[in-house]
Amino acid sequence: MREIYIIRHGESEANVSEFLDISPNNYIFDAELTNKGREQARKTSEKL
């Protein structure tokens, strides 16, 4: 039987931003990962 993993991305700059504006003109489409997010991604990759 196959296993399927659903993994959310690590913490991004948009996740920790104090400015939240959901209007289409100000939406962040490609936010960078924070240092914590990169560490989360690294730890996840080790477990896969």
C-alpha cells in the first residue's frame, strides 16, 4: 500500500508579518521562509 504525506511549508515571512492585508493588490505570492522555516524544512527532510 502506498503512503501519502501531506506536508505544509515551513514558517514564512508572511506568516509572521504584523501587516495583514488580504486585498488582491497587496497579496504576497512568494514569501521567503524565515530562518525558523528553513530549519523546519530541514528537519522534515531528514525524517522523509
